[in-house]
Amino acid sequence: MPLRVRLLITLTILSAVAATVLAARQPSHSWPQFGLLLVAVLLSSGLKVQLPKGDGSMSLNFPFILLAIMQLSPLQAIILAALSVVVLGRIKVKKFFTLVQTTFNVANSMCATAAASATYAFQIRHHGPPAPALAIAALVYFFCSTATVAMVIAWCKAERAIPFWRAEFPWYLPFYIVGAALAAIAQHVTANFGWATSLLLIPMVYTVYRSYQGQMNRIKEREQHYEQTEALHLRTIEGLAMAIEAKDQNTHDHLFRVRSYVNEIGVALQLSKLEMKALQTAAFLHDIGKLAVPEHILNKPGKLTPEEFEKVKIHPVVGAEILERVRFPYPVVPIVRSHHEWWNGTGYPDGLKGEDIPIGARILTVVDCFDALASDRPYRKSLPPDEAMAIVKKMAGIQFDPGVVAVLEQRYTLLKQQADTEHERNFIPLNTDIEVWRGEAPGAGFERSDDDLQTLSLSDNSDTAELDQTAAFASLNLIAAASQEAQTLYEMSQGLGGSLSLKETISVMASRMRRLIPFDCCALYLPAGETLVAQHIDGECAKSFAAEPIPMGEGISGWVAQSGKAILNGNATVEPTYRGKAGEPGELRSALSIPLYNLQRQLLGVLTLYAIEAESFSRDHLRILQAMESKLSLSLQNAIQFKRAEKDAETDFLTNLPNARRLFLQLESELERCRTVGQDLAVIVCDLNAFKEVNDRRGHLAGNMLLSSIADGFRRGCTNVDTVARMGGDEFVFLLPTMSAEGSEARLREIAETVTQVAHTLGFDTRVSASLGAAFYPADGESAEELLALADRRMYLDKQAHYKTLEGTTSEHRGKAFAA
């Protein structure tokens, strides 16, 4: 346990003792009433809300502690709080607290109760209203109880306390406010019907508990989804690292050692969580751009020529461009692009200098160099760690950040030992030096050897010249075909491996296959329930197919999907979606179809090739297609998963509208299109009035229902070229192509009426309305930032006008605000 944590715990315990001594000087109140509140606390002790992260939980006995603060003496309230913590530490816990943990939690609760009690008493003595006094006391209790807990947990994890508190605790503040309201209600009931009625607070607390527990469960589910997505990212990263290893035989040891180094140095430099994740990912992927550098350069056992070095220098840029498509939720790309920049500005590719270089890149470049010096390379042996560190230190202030070098110098011996140990324990390198002995011969037999050809030629001397010529041409054709097949398969693997776009993957697949298999139309079907849906149909005869799903088991593709077997030269006209007529030019007469499977051997799709000629496909074509199947399936699976993940990352989970990220991309795209074709574009910002009152009065679930219903209304009111997105909270943004300021009044009224009608339909307060602001391209600006900023300002003018006139805002007033 860190020293500062011990000091904080000691200070908290001493403060609790002092607060108890001071509270004991004041007279106690009714002990039977104290006993009743204690019973209420015990009955509510099982009502705990688990924290979304970690093993912590929050108790819902807070309203009873507030009641004790209002109705009992400070000493009685402190005792009640202490006893409640002791009981909570024994109910519904995964493991019992240690003595130190229990003592700290009790002392922390006593200090928070004493502070809240003193705050409430001070305001009442100065004739403050009870309700505000209770609310302020609740806030004091919240901050006092959570601040010390956040410091202890954060310091034990070597994190900063304030960012940790902001990440973990603010969403519990609404409960404390609700708890204060419940305590105020109970106090009012007690004043009129006696203190025994305080037990009526238990069902109200239980109702709040169930509502809040539901919210926490949803948060937990989102956290689990995020963790699963993050684990998928990690597995993808490790797979990419393996791909780099296959390209550069020196890379895999280097990557895992570098990752171990940067973890420790990042912690020592107190990087944030996002910075740490970006750094860990970049440690694996910083050399992914070497896939664009030929192997003979990477593995050259000597110095590089200037031309070869120019080729090597492209790898940070290529790596950044590759990773830019992945769209990591943390800044990996700048680190990868800048990991060869120098502190003095003489590095590449951008010539960044000093602290303009991302901190992750500064850490990575120091560690990268140190490990390269301390490792074997094709052109030299490894240096001892002390010599490698001396060289790195010599370049501090020139190539490297002096601060990072200083941290590495303090720890490099221990870090190298730790990195070597972790690497040996956790990483199994890719094994390419293998031989397979089983199998006597391939299915098509062996190619004839020179001896076989010689024996055959001598068996018939009369036809020697003709046989030699025929054999020569056959050999050349076989070699050419084999070479073309290998080259095409290699190019397909490269083309498919470099794409995460579903459309691009299918296009690359079709263009490469056409070199080896003659076909007139290519179709890819993906399963959707009990049907197949055409994801892609390409070729001269594509118009012969209708855009309809194919039932499983019907037609060629449906039968292949259901049976899991391939079809060679099937009758293309039996396809349910085929609309060609017999005897017409371009009628399809044959088909070659195979099933595609994912890694779990589940049906991924069906690939079907169609041809005009009858019996157009051979068994060799089927073999080639089946040889491609695993590569096609894996690339398609990655593209499909990436498409789904990309869609999720750009969609607001509550309303299913585009989120802010997607909005900005769409706005830039629309502006570019409008510049090209010379069209107008309207940007409308909509913010809901009185939405906070809905949350306060009806709860967040009701507020979420209102937002979702309004989003549905906005969606129904949009055309197929309009865009409506949720910016966050209760703010929406519309992008309306071809609309100018003159024609916008009717649409603005329609948006405002949609909000009012939805609120009325759901039975909410009629004060729920819309404040609107609009900006127009090109009249009001030409950039996304200008248009959004101006629309936002005009919306706030409209909101000010709304609140000045309360509920008397008219369409005419709103129109004036838009024109301001």
C-alpha cells in the first residue's frame, strides 16, 4: 500500500474520532426514534447498486442517514452511519473487507455524516429554508464520501485521483439528490403523522433502487460490449503483428519486448488510459508499414543504399494510412506516423520537433532504438544493455526526449529482464519451417519428370520430333498456368488482406477470379434468416436478376446454402431471382456455386458464378474456387464485422440516429457535393426546452422515451436525402440539401410542431418545445465549423426569446430569431 494512501487512511480515522468527540458534546434526542431508523437502515442494507467497473457498490441507505441528520443529534447520526457501514460490509459482498478497509469505510462515513450534519445545522441556525439546506447537506455528504474513496482507489492503482473520480462517481450524484428529496418527503410526513411513519420511506427507496439498478444493468451491458469489442481489437492487433512477423523475420521478438517496455514507462510518466491504450497498440503495430517494404531490403545483411533507405522511410506513412482505416477509439495513428521523428526536428516523415511529437511516439522511439541496439540484427550482433543505454543517452536532446531517456535509464536493466521473461512465457512465434510427410500423392497425381518424358519419347522413335514438340508446349502451358494461378492467388490474398470495406473486398475478389475462371456474372449471397440476400451481383448479365431474397433450399444458391455442397455446371435458369428469357441473347446456361464458411464453420454466404455457355466450368475451375474459399471467407467475415462495428460506432444507441461523429463526416461530404453541383444546404440545430424538467419530474427513463419518440418523429419527417443526427443530450442537428433561407420557414415550423405533438401524445408538460437555429450554405458560411457555430448561436437566441416570453413564443418571433 503506497505511503500516501496510509497517510490518508490515518487522517480519515483521526478526523472521524475528532468529529465524534465534538458531536458528543451536544444532547441526544429520542433513542426509540434512533432505533427505528436503525431498523430501516438494516432493512435497506441489501439494496446495493454495483459499480459498472470493479467490485465496488453503492448503498441506498442514504435517505435514512439524512433523516437522522434532520431528526436526531449529530452523535446519533454519526453512530447510525457507522453501524450501517459495518452491516453493509457483511451483506452481499464477494469477499469480506479487511480490518483496515472496514475501519477506513466506517471512518469515512462518519466524517461525511458529521460534515453534512454541521452544514445542515449551520443553515438552519441562520434561518435558511429546510429544503435548500437539505440539498446542500446531501451534496456535502456526496463529495466528502466519494472524494476520499476515489483517492484511495486511484492511488493504489497508480492513477490520478481527479480523473478517476470524474470517470467513476459523478453519475451517482442524481441518486443523492433524489435521496434528499425522499428524506424531505419523509420529514414532512413525520411532522404531520409522527416519527414512526419514517418506515414509509423504505418502499420509496426500494422503488428508486429498482429503477437505478436497471440503469446500472444497462451500463454494465454496454461496458461488457465495449470490453468484448476491445478484446476483438486486441486479437486483431496480435494477428496483424503475426503478419508483420511473416514479413520481417526479426520483428516478433522486438514487438513483444517493446510493448513490455512502453507499458512500464507509460505508467511512470502517468499517461492517461487512452494514451496508454494507444501506446500499447502502437507498440505492436508501429512497423505494420513494413508490409510495403520488400523483404530483401528488410532482411539485408549489410548497410542500405540511399535508394533502399528511401523505400524504408515510407513505412511510418504507410502504417499510419493502414491504421487510419481501422479508426481506433484512441490516438494510435499519430504515434505510428511519428515514431521516427527526432527531438531536434531532423526526423521523418514530417520533421516534427520537441513536444510537437506525440508523447506516445517519443516513448516508442526511445524504446524502439534501445531494443534494436540490444537485439541481434541481420547486419550486426546485439550490444550489451549498458552499451545500448549509453548510446541512447548520448542521443538525448538530439534524437530522443530527455525526460523519456531519464525514465528508461533508471529502469532499463529490470525492464529488459521483465520483457525477456514475458516474451518467453507468452509468445509462440509463427512457425514457417515445417514439413508435412503424410499423403502419398495429390489427387491429380504428380507432374511427369524429365526421366518419364525421355522414356516415353524413346518408346516410339518414329514420332520423336512431334512428341518432343507436344511435350514442350504442354510443359510450358502447365508452367504458365501454374504461375498464373499462384500469382493470382497471391495477388488476391494481398488485395483482400488490405481491405476492410465489404464492397471493395467483393470487387477485388471478382476481378482476380476472372483471370482464372471465365464467367459472365458473379453473385455473392449472404444469409438473412431463412433466405439469401444478394449482397453483390456484377457482370454483363447482372440485370437479369431481380433484387429479391432467395429462400433456403430453392434454386442453385439456395440448395448450396442448405446442403453445404458445391454445384458444378448447374442450370442457371432455375435460380428463383433469374428473369432472363429462354432463347434471348445473353441467356445464362451454366453456374458454378460454392458455400462460404466462417472460422466456426457456420454458413457465411454463397458464391455463384454464371456463364452464357453450357458446361462452361471445369473441375479445375471448381478446385481453384475451393482453394480461394478460405481466403474469401476470412476477408468477407472481417469486412462484415468491420462494417457492423463501424455502423455501431457511428450510431447513437438511444435514438438509432447518426451520432456526432457521423454527422461531421456527413456534413463535410454534403458540403463537398454542394460545392461541386452548386446547391444550397441548410444546417438546423434543435434543442429541447423544459427537457430537464421532464428528467427531474418523471425520471431519466421517461426522458429517454421522449428523446426516442422525438427522434422517430424527426426521422419520419425527413426525405431520403435529408439527415438528422443526435449531437448529444437533447440536441439534434438537421442537414437539408437544396434548402435556402427563403424556403426554410415551413420546415422549421414542422420541426417545432413535431416536438410539441410528440410531447403531447406522451402526456408530458406542454412546455416541452423546440428552440431552433438555422444557417445556410453558402450564404452564411462555407465550412462545417462556421455553419454549425452560427446555427448554434441562432438557436440560443431563440431559446432566450422563448424563456423571456415563457410559453408565449410564436412562429413569428421564432422567425425573427432565425434572421438575427
